[in-house]
Amino acid sequence: MMNWREREKMMIQRVKEMFPKGTRIEMVHMEDPYNPIPKGTRGTVKFVDDVGTVFASWDNGSGLGVIYGEDGFRKLTEEELLEEQEESQG
């Protein structure tokens, strides 16, 4: 039987695998009362730290980390990634 530390370590590893560097994400909701990242803001994952916080370079200039399971964010779909590429090519 796993203890809570082992479960937490496995969860953090899973977050790191789900959101590797370069993954494009979009904010769905954030409960930060002081400086939330607005819904719909997109960003590129820089890294996931050792407590499972996902840090991204947000398109609005923010570098605020988000917490998997607390803040709502998602990976962009392949279709959304293609749309972004087409828009950037003009």
C-alpha cells in the first residue's frame, strides 16, 4: 500500500508527463483573487516544478504558475494548434 508521499510523487510525475515543456495550454478558470490569469488566455509550458505547479509563458505576458487540480486549464487540441500556426503565418 502506498503512503501519501508516494501517491503525491506519482501525481506530480503524471502532471510532468501530461504537460511537457512546449505544450500549449489555455486557462479555463483561476481562483486567484489578486492577479488571476483571464479565462481564454493561452500560454506555452516552460516547466512543471517538484510540487506539480505548471509554469507557462502566457500570451498576455504573465509567468504565473497554475496548480493542476485547483486551477482550470487544458491542453490545446491539434485543431487549435493548427489554427494558431495558420494565424501566425498570416
